[in-house]
Amino acid sequence: MKKVGRFSLFELQNNSSVINEESQKEYVGGGSGTSTDPYTPQEFDYMINDGQWHGGWVYGMGWVTPEVNVYGHYHRYSYEEYLNREGVWNGGYVEGYGYIGRDVTITTYDPNSLPKTGVYNYDMMYHSGFDLGYNAGKSGESWDDVLAWLSAALADASAGDSFGDVNYDMTYFAQGVREGYWKGKSSANYY
């Protein structure tokens, strides 16, 4: 049997690992939340779960902002509300159609003179494309031209083809862009 003796403090220091003060705080806790005295992750978890977190420094995470609760509300319109509205539409979510952007008034051509299919979505997409194309054609700016033609090409590409599912909304949008573009060019006497 080996006899256990007493070690001097220097011998203990050489034979044992020493934990620095920062690591001690990580294990023990008791931080104040400052950058020089951060909370431990366990303290943070306890405070956030208890609803007592007001922000502070957390060891290994840095500054952690106070807990924020955001309560939102938006009105979801029925399709009938959308169709029977009075005044200008400022945008909103319509059941079955998603978000429909706000009304845009364009006075340089008569929107009532545009062709109609009788299908609301197709007409809306055609008119949106026509507006984009018309403004690009009328502006005379090369980047507007590129944007219009790129929009038409992407709409055509996403519309599909006769061998698969066809998205006619995008087909009418692309047609509207092209026809609006040439109408805008002619109104500005560019050709």
C-alpha cells in the first residue's frame, strides 16, 4: 500500500489543471449580463423560458437582444369583397387568389379598349403585362426594353406548353407585355 502524503501548493499547481476565472464563471454562473461578466447559456435559457429575459451578454453567444413579441393582423378579403369594392384598391390578400397589388391608374391609353377574354384573371394578367410593356416602350430607355422583353420571356417559359400543364395567366401576361411594348413605341413615335 502506498502512503499518501501532503503536497505543497506549488506541487499541486504543477500536478493539477487550473481553471481560469472566465471558465469558472461559465461552470458556476452568477454573471451580471455585462460584456465583462456575461450570463451562462444555462442562465440565459432559464431566464428566457421564465419570461424574464431583458437582454444582455451571454457567454459564447455575445449580446442577445431582449425578447420581442410581434402580434400581426391582416384582413383577408373574400373574392366578392374584392369585386364589389368601392373606390381604389390598395392591395391585400384575397381568398383563393393570394396577394393582389394595388390599383394603378394609367392615363396614356384607354384601358377599356384592351381586348377582354371574359376570364378575370386572364384579363388582369394581360392588362398588367400591357402596362409594363407600354411604359417600357414609351420610355425609350434600353434597360426598360430589356426588362420588358425579359419579363415576357420568363412568363412564356413559366407558362408551360401543350404537352404539360399550361399556366394561361402567364401566357396572357407575356402577350400583354409584347403588345403594350409596341403600342408604347408607336405612341412615342420611336418607329
